Amino acid sequence: MKFGLVLKELHRSENDLAHHLLVISEQHKVDHEIYHLARDLARWSQQHVRDIAAIAGSYGEDLDPEPRGEAGLMETLREKGSEMVGRRPETGMLLLRDLRELYLRACGVSADWELLAQAAQGKKDQDLLGLAEKCHPQTIRQMKWANGKLKESATQVLVS
Amino acid sequence: MAQIDRIAEPWGTRTPYGSGDEWPVRVDTHLAEGLAPEDVDAWVQTASLLHSNGDAMDIAVKDNRIVGVRGRAEDRVNHGRLGPKDLYGWQANGSADRLTRPLIREGGKLVETDWDTAMQRVVDRSKALLAEQGPSALGFYTTGQLFAEEYYTLGTIAHGGIGTNHVDGNTRLCTATAAEALKESFGCDGQPGSYTDVDHADVIALYGHNVAETQSVLWTRMLDRLAGPNPPKIICVDPRPTPVAKAATLHLAPRPGTNVALMNAILHDIIANGWIDREYVRAHTVGFSDLEKEVRKYPPALAAEICGVPAEQIQEAARIIGHAERLLTTVLQGFYQSNQATAAAVQVNNINIIRGMLGKPGCGILQMNGQPTAENTRECGADGDLAAFRNWSNDAHVKDLARVWNIDPMSIPHYSPPTHVMQMMRYAEDGSIRMLWVSGTNPAVSLPELARVRGILKQERLFLVVQDIFLSETAQLADVVLPAATWGEKTGTFTNADRTVHLSEKAVDPPGEARPDLDIFVDYAHRMGLKDKDGQPLIKWHDPESAFEAWKECSRGRPCDYTGITYSKLRGGSGVQWPCNDENPDGTERIYADGKFWAHPEYCETYGRDLITGAPVDPSEYKALNPEGKAIIKAAEYVPPHELPSRDFPLQLITGRTLYQFHTRTKTGRAPELQAAAPDVWVELSADDAGTYGIAEGDLAEVETPRGSVRARVRVSGIRPGVLFLPFHYGYWDTEAGHEPDGAGRAANELTITDWDAASKQPIFKTAAARITWVAGGEGPSPAPTTTASAPVGDFPQEARTKGIASALSDEAGSTEGGMR
């Protein structure tokens, strides 16, 4: 039984995804849809972190229910930096790099949820299956958002 | 014939009628002072260009000048009636400050030139950018106020000739969510309802739709039902005490930004009580179980907390809607320009869908438009979509459009969704869009966060072309200004919010060297040498009627089928509703009549988007979900606004419009009766907040958000406590500074946030955190109209109430004078 391990990994990867979404939001404040949506979508992962922690005790893992904190002072610095470079063409390439990274991370989280769901089905564990059914669809939406943004942004950045 | 001051009485005299009866005729006329109908040389057919209702009218001409207007009794839309903007707005055409010659920037100043020089400058820059960077360097931003022929020409040039994906209209600001909500629910744009549904409905629910001010003649129709036997119940959702709210059976005033929570709670009760048509849902829809599951999380008690509306009111709304036999539903800016615009508007669709109330008399949805020709911007591809509701992610549709234009499908950009205007501004900001051609709109006043917008438009590296009839705030920043003809000076067609197509004929010559927008676009195409794949000119038409015939061919077999319409069919008589073709030679009053939709995967305009993230739905996913093309029921969770009130900014700011002005007042501000009725900006706040902040009616106050400040005289009104309202019409063209604030700001968009709905890309104008501070005492009431949603509360001097200047007297005539009350 390796449920604890899977939960621990999910807890880590969701925390990581939430943090990455917040960092992208801060770094691309001049791209307003990225800024606002990345923050909204980070909240989904933060809630997943809480949900995972709430159930983990039953599987022998003590996981922190509090998502990793927001960046605080660094946030302000990055936002200012973002505003200053907003009129330079290099920001487009940075955006593509960050969206690509985000997409891959979200894919990783999605794979983790699949592992958990498979295990839960094998063990007929309704609680874990319920958790995966609640969270995994949102991970897929995060993935599709990152992928959609990547496609939408790529042409202008790469041909201009 | 009676005389009436239509500034003081905007909706005129009641002509009551009962359910199922014909709306009586009332012909409204306004002529220049001293003129009688017999003095008029000619009456020339058109419809209103100052709102989306499509009021049909005739222009009175004398000595090659427009001297007045008269409503067309035989038209299905207005039965002869006109609204205040229709009656007085025509005078702007004759303003002395019309643009009459092209202008180019020389040594930092705009100077007059000839058409050859101005067009050559535009063409030279276009060609240089195409050679250096390609089509991604060029963007086109148009309006909701040109004609179908002009949009189709512009869309063909941009998509088929230049090959740029950067095409949008200012319909993005007013009607993008209407289009998106219809696409999400029905797979395609196209208004399900018809204005005649007002004649039959037993419940009319208006969501964020102050119809009394935005489509005043449609409200007149509703008022006449309310004054007649068996009147409909009215439900109004609006944070302001609009004329609709005052006439309503039930008024809900939710906290700005919480519409999805409110709609989910109403749906919660409708479903929980079984007030649904299960057979219709089973036969004609997909997705119901998702909705059932989602709205279960929104009991009225929870939504009451989120929305600040009593749970009993939510339950009562659900009960009235749930018992309606003929439910007409309408939606406008209170939903479209607010947080979660598309998600909220889609939940409104869901109500009619699950109640099976579509396509029957009295049962309809009107996802309204803001502007007169917004529907054509959408149909003809000038909002970035492919012409005639073709699906950019369906290769067969792209190929078919390439066939119509006789070009290679690869020439039509369809690798990603079209670039909406807010993204175009971002590309101009990062320097990758280097030429922006703005036609018939004024982004320097109408886009959010104006300091940013001005900063982008002023950049040296951006070549800005502005095509307009006045030297607007935006035109003042241009490198080339092209003087255009407008309504009454050119011929073309346009389509209102209920799919009614009208012909608008040329009545007088344009001033000076001003040219019709169509001629300007065609000239550009020829000068650019845009060709089809056989080396023939891409634009094969040369005047309005030949452009219309080309557009008809493009629309053949698509939902917005115009093939049965001709100019001669539109002359005389009434406007015609599309689709109009061999099967429906007289047009189509209601679509979706038998649970049949345009949502089949091979036919639909779009596969939709995630309502929260905006991510496009994959074609294969859509095909799996909706293989037979049924109506799509989409659920959405409530997400709070991105900017919430804080200690520093404790209030919520919403911006909006007034009955007497249109957009940035380029026309209405030049019509004396309208300008006098709403002469300057004001800010509305509740009596509660007035007490808290020590501010009284007429005081000068400063409204601030993190983005800027505006000074305005205060109207203490019945608005929801905690909410401020500013009209967005007032910019700077009639101030010393010309295009920007000189000291205190006046334009509401100095304050708005750069944020948009992820699905429709419509900017959010109605959810900013703000504060208000007293600046100085006033010497009398604020300049806000008293006849409308900005009506004052408390003691108010009678002499300061809104009334017309002497020339505001208009004529009203009933079909049977005795029937008038």
C-alpha cells in the first residue's frame, strides 16, 4: 500500500503548481489575462493542497494543510520589473517559456491524479476516488488553459 | 397630432394593449424649428444609428440638408415610435466641426491634405510593415456603427487580403458577451427571441438590462403592455433603481460582480421545485446533469450572503419565473460588463432552455446588443470571427470561405482565436503591432484604464490611422485622419438586436471631401493591390448594393442567411428578419422553433470555451459531448471579482450610460436638446453613503481607484449602498485639453481596471474598488437627469428636474387619435 506516498507526491506537486502559477502571474502582470487567471487557477491548486492534507492522516501521512505562502515582497519587486520590461519584445519569449513550463507541470499533476485514481479503484477506496474526481477535472482545466494560452500567444511572439 | 416634450417624457404617451394583441401605431416626428411636414422636399428611409433597437424612420430633407425625422408606422420594430436620441440626434450631421478633409501629422501637428496623399501614406506604411514583419504588424479596430457592406469589406481585406488575425470591433465592449453566451448555449450566434415576444409574454425578466434607457422604444412597448389588460410580471436585476426596477413586480439589486451566484441560486430553486420541462431537456439538450450538480451548491441562503440580496427575493424570483407560461428573458451590460460575464449570461440562457421556453410566441431570449450595427460586426467578421458565423477551428469552414473569396485557405489566419482589442492594445504596447487602423470608434475614451491606453496610442513607433466624422480624442492622437460620411450620407444595410435588417439610404451629400467608409476601404484594397488566386482584385464590388450582393453569397447556407433579401425588398414596408432565403422568403420571426439548433459539430460557429478559464474546447471533445447538435447546458461556479473593496478603496464602482447620450457623445453631445438634458459627468451614491462621507446632492467629489481619479458633481440616488455609478460618456473633446485630462479627470475610464471576461474577452467595467471624497460644496443639484436611473431621492427642487429646451417639442400621432391616452 503506497497511498501515503502518492498523496505526499500530489501534495508536493499541487503546492508546486500553485506556486508556479503565482510566480507567472507576478512576472507577467502586463499580460493582464495571464495575471488575473493564473491567480484564480492557483486557488484551485491551493484548495487541492488542503483537501489532500485533510485526507492524508488516514493514510499515515502528516501533510501541511496550508499551501506554500505567496511571495510577499518579491511579488511587488517582480510586478514592478514586469511593468518596466512590458514594452520590450523579449517579454514575449519569456511568456512562452513560462507557459510551456506551466503546461508541463500541470500535466505532471494530472498524471499524479491518474495514479491516485487508479490505486483508489483497485482498492475500492471511495474517499480517495471522490477526492480525485473532485480535483482532477480542475487540473485538466489548468492544463488546457496553459496549452490554449501557449497556442494563442505563440504566433505573434515568434513571427514578430 | 399632439405636441410633447420628449426630453421630459422620454417614452411618450401610452397606447395600451393586451396579451397577444397588435402593438398600436404611434408616429413620432421631430422637425427643425419653423418647418412643417409639407415643407419637406423628400423623406428618405433609414433606421436609428444611436442604439441597437433598430427604430425605423424616414429622414426629412430640405435643400440637401437633414431637417428632421419621422418614425415608420409600418415597421415591425417600432410601429412609428422614436426615442429621444432618434428625435434629436440627427442634428450632429450638420455640425460645423465635421471633418471635411484628410489630415496627416507633419512636425507633430495634424495638417490638412488631399485623399491621395493621406491614402498613400497609409498604403506605404502598410506595405513596408508587411515586407519587414508580415501581417502580424497590422491591426484593425472598427465599431458597431458602420454598415454590413462596410464590415464585410473590411473583414475581407483584413482576413483575406492582408492575412492578419488582429481584427476586432468596439462591439467587444458592448456585445461580445451576447455573442459568446449564444455560441456557448446554442453553438452559434443568432438571437433566439423577437421583439414581438413582448406582445405575448406573461413574465419578462430583465438581467442587468436598463432597457428604458438603452432601447427606449422597446421599453415603450413593455410600458404599453403594462398599461393594458393582463400585463406581464416584470423581474428586474440591477443595482440601480432604473425605470425598469420601478415598474417591476420584483427588483433584485445584487452586489456588483456576483451575478453567477445569483443565477445559480435562482436555477437551484427552479430545479429543486421541478419547474422544468423534462421532456424538452431530454430531447433537445446536453449537459443538464452538470447544471443540476453545480447549482445544488447554491441554495438561496448562501447566495443571499454573496450577493447581498434577501433569500426570499431569490426564492420569489425563481417562483415567478418557474410559473411563467411565456417567459421572455433579456440581458445587457449589467451582466456583460461585469465579473464572469459569459458564465452569468449563459445561466440566463439555461433558465429558458430547461423550462423549454424557446421559439414560441412570448418565449424567447434577447441577449441584447449595445450598438446599432453590432450584429453586423459579428456576422460579417469585423469582430475577428470568420464571416457568416464560420468556425475558425473547422477546416471545412475555412476552406469554404476561401472558396467564396477565391483565395488559398492558408491565406486566412485560423491558427488561433482572433485577437481581441485588449490583446491588440497589449501587442501595440509590446511593439509587435505597429499599425492600428481605428474606424468609427474612440478607444481613447471608451477602453478601460485610459492613462495606459493613451500611453499606448501616443507611442512614436505606432502608426495610428483614424477614420471618423469628428476629431475625436483618438483622432487627435492619429498619424493620419480620414474624414468619413455617416448615416444619412451613404447607403447600406444594418441589423438590429432581433435580427431585423433595415436599409439606410443616402439622403444628403457628405460634407466637404468626406467619403463613405465603404469607398475608403475599397480604395485601400485597390491601392494595396490585394488580389485573389487568379490575380483578379480581391474586392470585386464597388458600391453598396454590389457589396451587399457579395455578402449575401458569403452568407448562403449559413445561419445568418441573407440570400432572400434585396435592396428593393427592403425599400418601403418593414425591415426583414434573417434568416431570409428560399425556405423563408419573408424572413424568420423566431429561430429554434422546434428544438432544432445550429449546434451540429459540422455546422456550428464554435466548439465553445471553458466559461471560467476561457480555454477553447477541443473539436473532438465537442463532437463527443454534442454529436447531434443539441442545445448545450453549461454550468459555472461563482468566482469573486479580481478587485474587491479594501480599507483604502471601500466602495465598488460601476460605469454605465444615460438615456440622453450615446457612447463618447460625438453625436449626441452635438444635439442641443440631448446635451442640455445630460450636460456633464456626475457620480451617483446612495443616501447612506452620502451621510457616511458627509457629501450632499450637487457637491463636487473626487472618485479614485488605484488607476486614477475623476471629479464629478454628486447625485444622491437610490443606488445600492456601497456602490458608486459614473456615466462613461464624458471625455475631453469639448474641454481645453482636447484628448486628455487637464488636472482632474472627467472620463469614467480613467478609473476602470484592465481585466476582461476570459470567455468573451469583454472588458469588465462594473467591478472596480473605489473611494470617494468631498472636494467642494455645490451651488445646486448635479447635472444628472432626473427622469431616469439617476433620479434623485429626498427633497429636490422642481425647477431642476429634467425638461427639454424650447426646441424639444415633438409631434405624436396615433393611428386612431381616439385610442390614445
